[in-house]
Amino acid sequence: MPDLSSRGVLVTGASRGIGRATAVALAAAGHRVAIHYGRHREDADRTLALLAGEGHTVVGGDLSDPSVARGVVEGAARALGGLEVLVNNAAVAPRPENRHRIGEADWERWVGAWEAMIGVNLLGAVHVTWAFADQLIGRGAPGSIVNVGSRGAFRGEPDHPAYGASKAALHAFGQSVAVALAPHRIAVTSVAPGFVATERQEAKLAGPEGDALRAQSPFGRVASAEEIADAIVYLASPGAAWSSGAVLDLNGASYLR
């Protein structure tokens, strides 16, 4: 039986934003954290420097490649002496340069956006999850998986339909494997954040769109990355096992369903 007070955790896409805040929060709770990055090792190293405690590590790789995704899990498990928690956070996020609204985007932009977003946001998480569950089942150990989805899975993303579709599929995948993995004592949940004030969104929040974005919520603001991380830390805990299969909305009442 693993020491549940200090578990091995893999956070994908942990070099910035929600992933970084989640890694920091999990380390502060006493866990050993593997920080995954896709391309920017220097950002991952900055995250590493923020973590409390010892025994953390950094693992890199393009999760759209199935063999790399499996290798990321195996490398993290070796470095931490085993994994008990997975946070599927890595994603190709909506940006002006990957906007692909149907009726406006040309064929090349359309195909490229779908391949990139489905490849990382969905299939990357799918393959990482398989490898994570495989090593837990092999050890006969309990664990937790938290998928970072999006409000856009329900509200729609007309300028970035591949993003909305990938997150909706991630939620559905999480519920499917929640049923399949429950007999192995592995809980699976998802969070669906609305707009979050990450480093990537600073310019947008400071610009002419900022007031409208804040007005989406009756609280008159957007979420902090730390608020999303706090929810992930709870869902990753053994005490949240009975939430398995749930999708938790984290949008400040900006979208109700």
C-alpha cells in the first residue's frame, strides 16, 4: 500500500499556467511531482524551482506521439519511484494563430488545427492514461486521474471547434474509464474551467476584451490558475474517490448546464 501522504504525481503540460499552479499546489501538499513539458524546458525548470520539498523531476516529450506519451509515464514513474496520481493538463490551447472558424479557415489551417488539438488534447491524454493505469494495475495500487477539460466542451468554441470537440471527448473518455478503472481502485474525474488568468491570457485581459471577459461571470472577474489547482488537488486526493466519473464546472457561474 503506497504512502498516501506523499504520492508520486505526473502533471502534463506543467511548465506554465494551470499545470504549473497544480504542480506547485501538489508539492505544497507533500507529494513528489513530475513536471511534464512539451517544448520549453526552461519553463519547466522555472516550475521546478517553485516546488516545495524534494524528490521532484522534469520529463519532456510530444504527447501526440503515442510511444513518447508512454515513455513520459514510464520515465516519471522511474524517477519518482512510482506514480499514484495523473493530471492530464497538456493541451494545444486556442490562440489567434490557430483560429479555424468554419467558413473562414482555409483547408490547410482547418486540417492542421484539428490534427494538432486532437493529437495532444485527446489522444495524448488517452495514451498517457493507458500507460499510467497499466503501471498502477500492475502494482495493484489505487490511484487518481484528473482530466483538465473546458467550459468550451459544453458552450461551444466557434472560432476553435477542434478545441471544444477535443475537450468534450476528453470528458467522455474520462467517464468511460472511470467505470472501467473503478474495480482497480482508480478514480477518474474531470474539471471544466472557464476563462482563467494564465500568463498566456495576460494581454487579452489587459486589452479591450478584458472587461467583457470578466463580465461573463456574475462575480465580475475570471478565475486564477490557483483556484483551478485547488480543485484538482482535492479531486486527486483519496478522499474524493466517490466523485469518480464527475465533471466539475469551474467557471464562476458564467455557464450553467
